[in-house]
Amino acid sequence: MRALKKDRQDYGEFGPFFVNAGPQSFLIVRDPKHVDKVCNASRQITPTAFHLELFDKVYGLPAAALNLYAGKAGLEADIKDLQYAHVALTEKHFTGAMLLNNAETYVSILSQNLHDKMFQVGSWTQIEDTWAFFRQVVTRCILVSIFGLDLFKQYPNVMKDYLEFSDTIEGFVPGLPRYWVPGAAIQARDRLLLGIQKWLRANLGGSESARIADEDPTWDAMKGSKFFQERNHVLSNIDVLDMKARATEALSIMHE
């Protein structure tokens, strides 16, 4: 009773309280001032901290690479290369003429996939679940346009595992403890990382395996888009980024 009396003195009629739900405790906040403070707290997370949370808790970045993504002192050269891979290469490949080339690749892949799904002029195709159908088709075409066709041959379950990962990780909010990441999301993620590593070793394992010269095509069925090849090439030259770390980078592209 003393605790309740003190809470009322401190908070009035809008005191916060906990609700236990299994092993978790949820803090219920009712005072508008407290709600405003909680909502504004997320704005205090810096872009670097937000980025680190995603790669650490969501994408499964190896511990050896965390200092690099946190921007720790002494890693300035590698940090510069990482920023180049994340920012400059994205701008290079998705603006101007390069953007048009990548868009044409995607449209061509999408058209071929729809043709394969029996979308023919002068005939009808029955779709029982329009959302699920187009989600499958569009997601697959995006992945093929970035990573190439061989990823699906090396890793036949990539679509199934990615959609499971995407669905189960949807509610993650930066700042939550690691144990709030759903177990199903972690399992799907780990399968994705293993499958992507297998594909990387087969097609982009060597330092000279990327086809990124000016005369090389925008897209390669085995190695993927020139954007991904160049990004992976830059990352492969950073010592702390092993094959698993590069797989987490690939997963981050899938999920962006």
C-alpha cells in the first residue's frame, strides 16, 4: 500500500505499471509526458548506432567486425572503405545511366518470370491470392536482378527462408534486447547466411572473381549485378570481413 501511495504522489492518476506476460514484463506508460519522452528517445539513436544494431542483432554480423561498424578509432582506413561500399557504390549504380541499365535488367527478368507464369495475351490466368503471388514474383525478380540466377540453383530454398525471415523480423525495434529477436527469425537468418556463403564461395570467392570492368555486362547470371559484385569486391579487401560477414552484407541488401 505504501508503494501505491508513493506512486500516486509521484505520478498522480497516470502512474506507469508493469504487466507480466510469461517471461517478459511490459511497462505500460499512460502519462502523456512519459509517452512523449519514450517516443522521443528513439531519436537519440545515432545513424551509426542504428546501423550497428541492425547488423548485430538482425543480420548476424560476426563479433570480430562489430568495432568496424561501430566506427571505433584505429580503423579509419577500413571505415572509409566500408562507407564507400555502403554509400558511394549505391549512388554510382543507382543513378544516371547505371540506374537505367539496372532498371532494364529488372524489367527484363520480371517480364520473363510473368511469361513463365503463363501470363499470355488472349488467355486468362487464375490467381487465388494476388498479394502472395505478386510478393513471390516481385521479390524473386529483385533477388535475381541483384544476385543472379545461380544463387537459386546453389540455394533452392532462398525464397522460402527469406520470406520467413522477413515476416518474423518485422516487429524488431532498435534498442530492444537481443532476446526479443524471434527464434524463428534467427533460424531462418542462419540458414540464409549458410546458403549465401555457399554461393559466394562458388562464384565470388577469389579476389579477382568480380566482373566490374567498364566493358563487363551490368548483370551476370552466375555472379549477379555489377553493383553487388563491386560492393562485395570492396568488402572482401577489408581484413575483418570474412565470408560470413560478407553474407550478412548480402542479407542486408535483400532486406533493405
